[in-house]
Amino acid sequence: VQLQASGGGSVQTGGSLRLSCQLSGFISDNYVIGWIRQAPGKERLVVAAISWNRGRTYYSDSVKDRFIISGENAKNTVYLQMNSLKSEETAVYYCAAAALSHGSTWYHTSEASYDYWGQGTQVTVSS
């Protein structure tokens, strides 16, 4: 599978952006698609994930109730709607794919679990 992220840009604090992740190539029903961000000087964080076949969703506590991940299988696209953005969420946002986890949860909270990565898209939130 290949992934291409887009939709980043500059927005003021409290604003919204929608990121898109276009998938191509072989897309397994067994995939989890995640959005992972890396802020300057910080480790990567899995902020949201969606199971490709059933549309189950996961959010990190820091974005719950503000971000919405969704998939449009007919267009092979995953979206991340980001609302009420904060300045500390300035980061490069990546979309990535991994096989469903067979552990206690279906999703992956570690960026190391994702095998396929797209290029990142920069999101800058300024006050």
C-alpha cells in the first residue's frame, strides 16, 4: 500500500483543518490506518486510527472530542477532521498503515507498529 497525506496548512488557534490520506496499491481489509504527528522536539504520537474494514475508531486522550477520523472506502481515502486546534498541535502529520493488532486492542498506539508511511503534511497553529 502507498499513502499520501495532504490538507495541512496554517490556521489560528481554535480553527479547523481537514487532512486527507489517499491510499493506493494493495489495501488489505485487515489494515489499520493511523494519523501520527510529530511536533518539534517531541516523539511521534498516534492521535487517531481507524480500522479499514469495520470503521472502528481510536483517539488519543489529547484529541478526543475534537478530532474525527473517518474513511471513505470507495475513494480509498481516510480523513482527519481537526477542530479547536491548539498551538501545541503544530506538527508534521503522517498517515500510516499497519495490520490489525491481535493484542488486547485492535488498534496500535505505538508509531513503531506502523509498517507503511506516507509523506507528512505540515500543520501550523498560531495564536
